[in-house]
Amino acid sequence: MKQAPRPVLRSGEDREGQLQPALISSVSLCLRGEMRVVQLRHSLNAAIERLTAAHVGSPRLNAELLIMFTLDCDRAYLYAHPERELSSDEMQRYNDALSRRATGVPAQYIIGHQEFWGLDLIVSPAVLIPRPETEHVVETILDLVRGGHSCPPPLTSARTTPAHREKAATAPLRIADVGTGSGAIALALAKELPNTEIHATDISAEALEIARANAARHALTSQISFHQTDLLAGLPPEEFDFVVSNPPYVGEAEEDQVQLEVRKFEPKQAVFAGPTGLEIIERLIPQAHNALSPGGWLVFEISGTIAPHVPSLLSAWTNVKITNDLQGIARIARARKVEFRSPDQLSHGRPALLLR
């Protein structure tokens, strides 16, 4: 009887296709600084083990992200070329990246990028890393615009002419993004609403430098003006249709509950608001009321911890609503500035803006 052929083993594998202990040791030595040429898949497997031992969350995702950064390739390349050999220089750079990640440095700060709303954004320790939850802020604004809930033309007098009303109704939507950081919210809104004028503020000069770079990379500088200021200080009153913000909202009493890498590496002034977590929002709400046109909207991100206290801060507003994120956690607060309109203007609200 003809015997079945023995399986062909790749160098360094046992009969189950797993890395032999000797090769794991070799790769581990390489990742610790003793340079030897190894294949991509072996380097990746060793990196996953290293990050797992360091208790880094999602070790495979992090290992893949860092090797894609090192090789300047995409994930498809990793799976298409598992036997590609890494040079000593590539292994050194991969080792350096893994060492930083193992100490808790966020991968986004190591590679210098983070995706938000389909946009590749530059990030650094000067800015908060944009989170998927913050995309709910963008979604809320777009829903309000689609639904025709953007504010009516601002009033000048009871004798406003039809020409004045027509000009106001066709004017670009004006949005203020408070505490813009990397510019994530401002850029996403500029991308979705081309006929929009956006003013993005931040107290940090370093953050604004990152935000301007991101606007330039995505050719959105013509829509966005950047201002170094505290919240809305210095911006004109009753000029905006929307004020939007992802403000600091974590209380100092919650610090122990925040992820270590957030506490240790992300900018504290972008995370912590003060003892209760409401301090920045308490300042933002009256400033937003002053900056918004009658009928304008305030939309901002919150946490489940402060959510019960937010409605009382918005008692002078209308259409107050708290919405949850996909995990069922209170995430977005929205409220509308009360309209003051004369009877002859009730039928002349700004039409809904069509999204392109």
C-alpha cells in the first residue's frame, strides 16, 4: 500500500505548524535587541506573546498595527507575505515600537495617526485621541440639519425685508467647535457639510497646530478658522447655528476608574474637568447661549456619570435630550436656544441643508 506523503514542514515549525520553542526564543531575543533576520509571521507571533505578557489589551491588533507602521504596509500585505524577511533595521524599529506600547504608550501616539469619520488624522500627546463614541456628536448635528432643525434667520428688526430674509436663509451654516483638539469633529462636519463655516477653538497652541495640519491634509482649510481661546471667549454673540463640543467631563474623583494609559499619557486638561466633572460644561453652557442665534443648537459629549446632572444645567433651554451610545451609556446632550421671532417671520425659517 502506498503511504501517504509526510506533510512538508516550514523552517522553524513543528508538525502542528506551531513555532518551535527554539525559534520563539530566537524571535524573542531579536525583539529584545539581539538582531537576527526572521520572517514576518514569526515576528508578529512573538510580538503578540510579548504584548500579552505585558497585559496590553487586544495584543494581536496592536502587534499588527505596529508592524504595519514599521513596514509602511496594510493588513492585506501581512497576510499575503507571511514569509517576508524583516531586516535588522526593521526589527529594531519594531522592537522600539513594541517596547513603548508595552509600557502603556497608546499605539496612536506611537504611529502618530488615528482614524475618525473615515479621515486619517495626525495625533500626538498634545491632543486627545479621537474615539468612535465621539462620532455620535457628528451624527447628532447631521440629523438636526437633515431634519430641518437648524436655526431660523437671525432677527434684526420687525421691518426685516424679504431680501434680507432670503439672504439669511441661504447663508452658510455657522458652527463653533469648542475644544477642537485634533480637529476631529470640525473636519468631519466640514467634510459632510461643504456649505458650512466652522470656527474651531482650543486653549492649547500645540493642539491647534495639530488641528491645522489635519485641515491642510484634507484640504478643508477654507471652511475652518482656528482660534486659540478659552471655550468661546472672543467669538461674536448670536452668530452661530450650532455650538458643538467634546469637553473634558471626567471628575477627579473618577481618576482611578480611568484607563492607566489615558491617565498617564493623554493631556489631562482634555480629560479631567475638575472635582465633579461638570466644571467645564457649567462654563460652556452660558457661553454657548450667548454665541448662538435664536433657535440655535448646543450639542456636546458627556458621560454616564454626569448625565443625571446635565438637564438641570439646561433649564433655560428647550428641546433638551440625552442620547445613549451603542453600549447604552449616556453620551450626547443636546439643547436648543429659545427662539424669539415676530409673527410675520414664522414661515421664513432656514430650509434644511441638503447633504452631498
